Amino acid sequence: MKDFNICKNCQIKSLAAKVLNDKELEELSNCCADVNFKKGDIIFKQGALSSNIIYVKTGLIKFHLNGPKNEQIIKIDKAPIFLGLPITFNQKINYYSASAIEPAKVCFIDINVFKNFIYKNGDFAYQIIIDLCKNEYNYILKCVNRTQKNINGRVADALLHFYIIYNKKEFTLPLSRQELGNYTDTSRENISRILTELQNDEVIRVDNKKFKILNEEKLQLISKNG
DNA sequence: GCATTAACCACAG
DNA sequence: CTGTGGTTAATGC
């Protein structure tokens, strides 16, 4: 017997789902499925067919794709987030991949039911648009920063990003040096050098994957000025 | 010409 | 997979 209140009782509803009424939430419960992903699991893959709306309830997600030369990490974001709404609505084939880099609880939602909410419920549609707008802004910001900041600034940005994600100055980096390079548009060699340099300047402490931000002000300065 | 920056390669743990 | 050193090309002063 399917639990029709599963979405209604969900504590990590999206902003969009929060504006649904009881009947709609029941409908949603009837067409969604929870799936757990382990660290490193691919949630959807570049080149594959996209058929569901995907909402991540818990976990950390890496958006990545095979570029002309290397694997590129486009962004790293924590739950709760929707994955690939533009793909699901606009394309058929995924033009990038999404992976869990920390255990993730993911909700798959039937595209047609989701579309129906958009047609029928303006508040719901509005919340989805807000979500897309925030993404647009973040991508543009990231694009400019990536082009105009030097490597030190970009690495500092990345570390500050993880500081925001974990909300702690001490964290375990869920990426290899190679991946951190792919994320900050540089080589693993440069990452290696910059991290030891930051450590020598007592801006951070690094022990393998364990990071600690010692001097946030200085890290902010590097992020700003390189 | 000299310094800086970053990419690329090679080799060692 | 990482860290380090050497080399090189591009750019700016």
C-alpha cells in the first residue's frame, strides 16, 4: 500500500512543493520514488535519456561533463536542490552528468505530473522559475570569476565554497586533487603547489583530505585579489 | 631584458 | 593518486 502522505509529511520539501495543496501533494506522493545513492554514484549520466524530475533531499552533488579535453566539474552543490530541470524540460539527452560525492537521498518525480502542476498552479510554477533564475545568476557569476580570477583566487573561492557548504572551518574535502583542479580550471600540479603555499602562509591547514581554514580574512582577500 | 604566471612533462613516493 | 622540480611559452614592466 502506497503512502499518500509521504510528500505531505516530507520535512525537506522544495520551495515549490511547499505551495502545493493536500490533494496535489497526494498526487505527487503517488508518482515519486526515493532512491539512495552512495558516495561516487552517478545519478544521471551525460548522453543518457532524461525522463524524470530529480530532487535531492540530502547529500552533496557534483555536476560534471566530458569537455573537449578533460572532465570538467561545473558546480558542486548541496541538497536540497533540483537536478537538471532545464534538461528535463528542454532536452531529451543529458548534456552533463550528476554524481553524489556524499551519500544522497534522491527523489525521482514523474515529469508529466510535475508539468501538470506547472500548468495548473501558478505559485508552483513561480517557485520553479525562481529556482532557475538563481541558477542562471550563479552560473554567470562563476563564469566571470573563472575567467577573470587567477588560480589562487579560484582555489580560494573553491575552499570558501566548501566552507559555506559545510558551515564549518574544518571539513573533509570530498574531491581528489585532480577533481579540485577540474573544478577550479587548473591542473592537479598547480593545486598541489597552491595548497602547500596556503599552508606555509598559515591561511589553511591541510592534512590529506582534511582541511581547516585558519585565516578566513586572508582567504577572502586571496579570493578577491588573487 | 627580466619577472611573473601557468601549463606541461617527468619522476618519486 | 600526490607532491615536487625543471622547462617553456606568453605576457607585462
